[in-house]
Amino acid sequence: MDLTFTPLQEELRAQARGFLEATPAPTWSRLAELGWTGAAVDEAHGGAGLSFLEEAVLHEEAGRALLHAPLWSTSSLLPFLPAEDQAAVAAGDASWTLAIGPLVPDLDTATHVAVVGGDTVWELDGTDREVLATSDETRPLGVVSGGEAGRALCSSDVLPDLRARSLTILALEAVGVGARALELSVDYVKEREQFGRRIGSYQAVSHPLASSHAELELARSLTWWAAWCVANDDPQAQVAASAANAEAADAAVLACERAIQAHGGIGFTWEHVLHRLYKRALWIQSWEASPAQLRAEVASHLLGAA
Amino acid sequence: MDFRDTPEEARFREEVRAWLETNLPDALRGHRGGGARFDGPEVRAWSRALYDAGWVGISWPEAYGGRGLSPRFQAIYLEEEARAEAPPHIGVIGLGMAGPTIISRGTDAQKARYLQPLLSAEEIWCQGFSEPGAGSDLAGVRTSARLDGDRFVVDGQKVWSSYAHIADFCILVARSDPSSERHDGLTYLIVDMHAPGVDVRPLRQITGEAEFNEIFLSGVEVPLENVIGEIGAGWDVAMTTLLHERGTLAFALVARLEVQLRKLLALAAERGATPTQREAIAREWIQLQALRLTAYRSLSALERTGIPGPEGSILKLQWSEANQRVTKLALDLLGADAQLLAPNAPYGGYWTTQQLRSRGNTIEAGTSEILRNIVAERVLGLPRSR
């Protein structure tokens, strides 16, 4: 077992963090130039030819930075798309979202919409998009109406694998979101003084932050397990993804709630970034299946159907 | 990053598994992992068999009787031992605390005298840190060590000492400078438990069993050659011991939790579980995976530096609370049957004992409050609490 990051992964992380701090709202083509949109696409199709484990580093950082781009929605679908579509994504000319329920994410940014019909995933042509006001402004939900099935993209047999990939990416984002909320809290309580002492010296303040750290580290271990399973087509990928998503979403939401409390009134204002992190964490927690539903799936894996 | 055993690790795991399968006597199978006073001659014989087969001191240096392998092989051994429900080597305190302290801070003479019989279970160790007035606050130690020529004379009382009733030696922290306060003026001693003036009394705990003891010391003579580290620098040596306690323990704890989960799943299958109980069981299974993976992550720090990092505190903290929830869940599944004691209790009262015992998990080896302080101050870098 080797659960350490490679030098390449560490380098990617540092590069991604630096870039997103300097460029909070990059365009899709800028992300393509950096090689992010086609990170796991074959080099023959213009991608970087890396594994999902390298891409996973980027998703954790994208979550941390609340990146407003269809990176998650595109990447969930990407390995199942025809080669020429993968090449277009890697080149920064295309991005995708999948309309699998009534609410569709990233309709404001994704250039293409996919839809499931029968035993096939199709491209949806000529549809009208409406982007709805959404609590997390960096990942709006919307609805599509009209349009028709265009090209066939892949068999709908891929849906369980696609779901595992999607849940894993969201879990990675959640760890990034939670870790940033915790870092902001630590920085704040180290400086803020009340009753003549820095408030981080009070255990009523420091212990909840210690709990956040412990929970996020455990969730991080699970997300990397899920990412490894996805990267290696491991038979445990689906249960690992459900487990990681449930724990990471819960850990991120709790870390944000404790962060707001540790910041006092300032953490409750619109100006502070905390509410944006919190809204993304809640978004992730709500998407596809709640932590309770995901744990029920894990229970069926362990105990058989209810 | 690779979540599979390397071929070398898989070979080692298979070797351990096959050996345990062949050699573990049926009478010793199903060890409960804490909660029992598991100290009979059959456990000494078992410990000796482990030593002879090369399963003791796997990651200790070869010069001190170990095999000099990476700590990951020690981890694999502990996982397989727990999975087989084999009792651990009886020298738990010696292997996890006294031995590593002697290796890192002891004299050559101490290494030559104590390490080999510790590995072979010929000599058993216990720990004399806590006192009635010094629990989490170890710097409040009042047991005195008075220098008298070529020896110390020790007077005082120690408490919560596992294995003291069968121990040959005790690693003991005492105040050697009566005018000193707090962390200064402490000295770390090896005390012969058979010396005149040592009196051990069992402490009956919440489960009804007596796992721990009190040690009363009156005029106990300790030769100067039994000092570990410098006279007056005992605090520093004690910190070495505690780091090792939390560092090497994690894999055994996680593996024991894995066995608990396996039993819990069997109980749920047998008795049935509501949707809420099923969700709670899934949550604990997920926590177990997270703990195991995080333990392997912490190994890389251990392999780099040779000293367990403060992240071991996270594992102990989260494990102890998980074990409390798991045993409580079992009680929930058992309903009123859980109130019965042996011989009428289901599974011989296993779950009732385990649940009561688990309340100690957030107190022993660093309370959860102390561990959160360690995480806050040493990992997150927050200002010291008072």
C-alpha cells in the first residue's frame, strides 16, 4: 500500500492552487491551455494522458477555490464520450452537462447537453435552456425544454460508472471546500482577541475546529480511495464513491457551520467568503443522493437489500 | 498511490495468516481485545510462540532482537492478528512503550539487559505515570524519588496500571527534586516490581473486571543505573513514551474495530435491523474504512522520521468514539436482552461488556479533551489553552 502523493501530484496541486488564487474566474479555454479539461484524455486525442488520480488533485483544488466552470459536469461524462468529443473538450472547444433529472447543473457554462433515452446516452440538440436562481451562484441549476436526441454518445450501461465518477469528484470538491473553511477559521481565531486573550486559546472555540480537522482528514482518505478505485476500474468503485461522498459532504457542511460560528458575526455577512463555501457544501450534500440515501446504499452492499 | 498490498506485503500477510491459522490454539481464539484480565500461563506460552516464530519486534532494529522491517509489516501483522481474533503478545506495555523508550533513550547496558526478555515475554512491563492527583496533567506527579548515595528511594502511589499485577518492571515517572514544579525535576525510572515496598492492588472497573491496578510504593530502592535519560529530564523521556503509545497502537485498534464491525453485521443479519439502524451500521463501516486508510497514510510520516507524528492523535480520537457508537448500536439491536448477564445473556454478554468497556476508550491513553488540545495546538497551530 502506498497512500502518498507522487511528486507530479504535489506539483499539480501547488500549480492549481497558485493559478486559482491569482485567477479566480478563468475561462474554459484557459483551463484547456493548462491541460485541466483534458487531463485524463489520451495524448492521441490532445489530452495530457494522466490518470484520474492526477485529475482528482485538480478537483479538490477547484472545490477549494469555488471554481465557476463546468469541470465536474464535463469530467463526469468525459471518458464515456466518443474520441472526437474528448478531443474537443481537451482543446477547450466543448464542455458538457448531463440532464438526468429535472434540474440540470452548469447550463450557464456547458456548451453541450447530454440526455439519457432508452439504452443510450444522446446529445440533446436544439433545446431551450433556462438557468434558475440558485443558492450557490457558482454552480447554478436550470431546466431544459424541447429539443431532440441528436448523436448517440454511448450506451446507458455506463451510468453506474458515470455516477461513481461524479460522486467521487463532488467528494473531492467537498474536502477542498471544508479544508478552506477550516483554514480560514484557524487564521481568524489565532488573531481575534476577546476578554484579553486570543479566542483560539479557548477550548470551546478550538475543540470544534480540532473535530473538523479530524473529520476532514478521514473524509480525505475516503475520497482518495474512491478516486483510486475509479482510476483503476476497481469493483469497489461504486461503494467507495457513495461512502466518500456521504462522509465528505457531511464533513464539509459541518466544517463550514463551525467556521461560521468561530467567526462570529463577521462569518454571517454577505461580504465574507464563508457563506459561499457553505452553500457549495450544501449543494454537494444535496446532489444526486443525500448522505442518508448513500449510506442506505452502502447498507444494502453490506447487509443485502432492506 | 496504490491501495493494494505490494507483492512483498501480500506475501507477508499470507505468511502471517497461514501461521496464525495453524498455530492459534482453539482455547485462545476469540480474544476480546481489552475488557478481560487475559494473563494466564497459556497467554505467556502463546507470546513465547509468537516470539519464536519471529512475529515480535517486526519493526525493531535487528541489533535489539527485532527483524528490522518497515513499520508497515508490523501494521500488517497487527491487522491479521486482530482478524484471527488471536490474543496479543502479553507484553503490550513493553512492546509499545517501554521498549521503544529504551531503544531511543536508554543506555547500552539497559538495552542489553531489558530488550530481549521483553520480546520473548519472559519479563512483563507495566507503566507508572498516572497518579490519583495527576491524570491528564502528568506534570502534577508527586511520587517522590529521593537520591540516597547510589540509588533512589521511591515513595508514592500510581494508578490505572494495566498488567502491574503480573509485571516484572515498571516505567515510572517520579519527582526527584522536591523543590521543583511541573515539568522540571522529574526523573524516569525502571522500577523492579518484585522489590520490597511495592504493593499492587487490583481496581475493579465498570465491567466488573479488574484490568487495571493501583501501585503503592514505600521506600522502594532503585539503583542509579535504572534511570532512563538524565536525572531531572524525565518529562522529555515520558513524551517519547507517549508518542510511541499513540503511534503504534492505531493499527491494532483499527483492526479490532474491524472485528467488532464483522460481529455487528452478523448480529444485524440475525436479529434484523430497521432502516435507521442499517444507515447507522453503514456509517460505522464507512468510518472504519476511513480510519484504516488514514492509519496507512500516517505510516508514511512514521517511515520518514521514525517517530509517530501528532496525526496519531486523530486516529485514537476518532477510533474511540467509533467504538463507543458501534457497541451502542449492538445494544440497540439486542434490545432488553442486552440487560442480561451471563449465563443468560446473548453471546455470553459480549456486547454488554464491550459497550461498558468502550466508555474507557475516550479516557485511557489520552482523554479526548487532551487529544483535541494536541490537534488544536500541534497540528492546527492554535495558541495554547489554559
